Amino acid sequence: MPVVAKEQLNDYVGKETGVTDWLEITQERVNQFADVTNDHQFIHVDPERAKETQFGGPIAHGFLTLSLLPHFGEQGAAMGVENAAVRINYGLNKVRFLTPVKVGSKIRARYKFLGFEEKRPGQILLSHEVTIEIQGVEKPAMIAESLGMSVLQ
């Protein structure tokens, strides 16, 4: 992740800051997510029934894809601020699920720095557009505007 002084943040607005490694979406991961969220819809957890749908097999929950943003963020693709004691998930402005993620496919995140705002002295709100790509598929799985608060030391 590009880590810069807060005075340099303007230099990165509108620029791509990184792309993560690929992550395989396994049936085991989908089943575990279903158990945690109590969302056991057959298109996620029943491969035989899911084969009969337009998806041709099981797909990941959209919220599973979304919930992987912290994992991808830890890979260093998001913009960072020097001297941050902690980075906190601040929420999302917009999320769109565009293409289903089929079980067995691989996804990754592409980060673009949208901007920042100093909410209070030493508290900088950073905004990124995060595009979740599916390996071998042109249209992305998801696009989200993710917000993170950097609290400086």
C-alpha cells in the first residue's frame, strides 16, 4: 500500500493504488459463510440443485464477496497515511453486485483512491473505489466505495 504523509494525499486522488493477489472461492468458504449468516439459500450451498439454475452451479453470497474487503485491504492495495496508529472500517457509500462469483473461481481487488477528508485533527477519512474482479471474466463481481478512518499517532 502506498503510505504517504497526509500532505501528499492530494497527489494520489483518482489514481489506482494497488491490486491484490487472487483468492479462490471454495464451497467450504461459502458453506461457512452460510452458517455464520444463516443464509442457506440453495444457490449457495446445494451444488446439485444450483446446477439447474442459470448459474450452472453454486455461487458465493454477495455479502461474502463484500466481507472479504478487510482481507484484501490487508494486502496493501489501499492508500495509507504515515503515522497512523490504527485504521478503522468507517463503512460504505455504495455497493453494487454486478456478476455472480461461481464457486471455484478466483477473485481479487483493485483499489482506486477517491479522496480524503480530515474529520478532526488527526482523523483522516479515506475513500477508495474497490473493484472485485473474477479471473477470466470481463465484468467485475462487485464495485464498492469503501471508507476507512486513519487515526494518527
